[in-house]
Amino acid sequence: MTTSSAFEPGTGRWLTNIDKVRQVVRQELVSRQLTAHLPAAPVDVLDVGCGQGSQAIRLARAGHRVTGLDASDRMLDACREALWTEPAEVRERLTLVGGDGHAVPDLFGDRTFDAVLCHGVLMYQPDPAPLLRILLTAVAPGGLVSVLVRNGDALAFRPALLGNWRQAYDAFTSPAMYVNRLGIEARADRLGDMHATLHGLGLTVEAWYGVRTLTDALPDEAPPADITLVLDCEERAGRTDPYRHMAALYHLIGRTAR
Ligand SMILES: C[S@@+](CC[C@H](N)C(=O)[O-])C[C@H]1O[C@@H](n2cnc3c(N)ncnc32)[C@H](O)[C@@H]1O
């Protein structure tokens, strides 16, 4: 039995929508961006809040040695189920651990990883810095930190596109907090603040991307048969100003000193 997080009430809805177009866009973009920063040769990766394992499994398929850590038994079960259909060598490269990200030093001791991922987790923390500080203890010198956070610079955009004008208006008066599509109150990060936090922790921000810039207001339905063009448009928007500033999520890649 693992600990619970503020995300837990949204687990069912999250898993129901995992194969829908918005999730497909999110996971594919994050994967492309991550791949561009990771070495081609296999490295050790820790995915904190790995959830259903969308990134962890892709990385294991690519040959990396992956440890997935999550606070939710249900999410780890979903990951195990997805992993079951993978070839044996992929299954062997992914180890799943139950526990909270704050317990990383207790769980892994002095062990370090070449890359630590923290995707879709910091919005459930009152302040991103304490958890990030703990996770940094597990990053090898010159290692990579990948974070995916809700964009707090354009929080009114999604509710406005969905016609929820009360929530859009509130986003201007209370720019850090919002209710996400899972129905959970969560926290958003402004790009400047996240840069400052990462710099303050000694990281160099190597790159940042917008994720779900053009597709965030799409209904939760199956992706179109040919999603290639959608993904390519999203990828361009996520790397281009001013579009990427309007994305639902920011993906930042940081690096520790050598
Ligand atoms: C929104 S899901 C994201 C899953 C995956 N990282 C992704 O991007 O597809 C958030 C996940 O983080 C986990 N989580 C939230 N807070 C956590 C914490 N403090 N420690 C470990 N896992 C946490 C939740 O259980 C859930 O599986």
C-alpha cells in the first residue's frame, strides 16, 4: 500500500482518457522532446509520478533502464497492465516502485540517475521547490531533469475556449489555482517563476516547450485516424513564439552541473 496524493480522486477519469486525442498529443510531444535531450546510449532514468507509464515504457523500449516511482497503487497497476503486453526485454528494463517522491532519498539512498522526470506532478504540490530539491539529490552530475507543469501564464485560455467564462475570469484574479479537467483543484506555474526555481536549485534550463498549444480544448475523444499532421502542428507551435506561451503545459529540460 503506497501513500496517496492530491491527484488520487482523478485517477479513474485520467485512465479513461489516456487513449484520447489530448493525451496522445501530450505524451507524443513530451516523448519527442525528451528523446532530443537524452543520449542515444542507454542511461538510468527515474520517472517520479510515472503513473500509467506512458513515458517510462517508451524509454524502456528505447533501451534505457527505467525506474518508475508512483504514490498510487491504482496507477502502478495500470502501468503493470500496459507493461504486460511488452516484450520481455522491455519489461526487464522497467522497475516499478510504490512511494512518494519526497521519499526518494530513503527509497534510493546514494543511487543517482542520469535523468529524473517529474511530469504532471508539481501541480499537486503547494510549492514546486521542496519536491524538486529532493529529486535533485538523485540526479547524477551533468544529468537531466524534465518537468511538465501547468502553464500559469495563460490560465484563462482553456476555460474561455470551453465557454466557461466564470472560470476564465477567475483565472485573472487568482492566476495560480485552477480546477483541472479531472475536477481537481490544482496549481499552475508561470514560466518565469519556474525558470527562477530551477536556476535557484542550480540547474541550467536547456530548453522549454509548450505542450498542447492548439489542441487543448478538443473534446475527450479518440484521435483522428491520421494524427500525424495534428502532432506536427503541435510540435511546431510548442517551439514557436508566441504560440508556446499559450500552451496548456510547459515542458522544461534542466541540467545539473558536471
Ligand atoms: C497526472 S498523472 C501523470 C502521470 C505521468 N507522469 C504522465 O505524465 O503521464 C500524476 C501522477 O503522479 C502521481 N503523484 C502525484 N503526486 C505524487 C507524489 N508526491 N509522489 C509520487 N507520485 C505522485 C500520481 O499518483 C499520478 O500517477
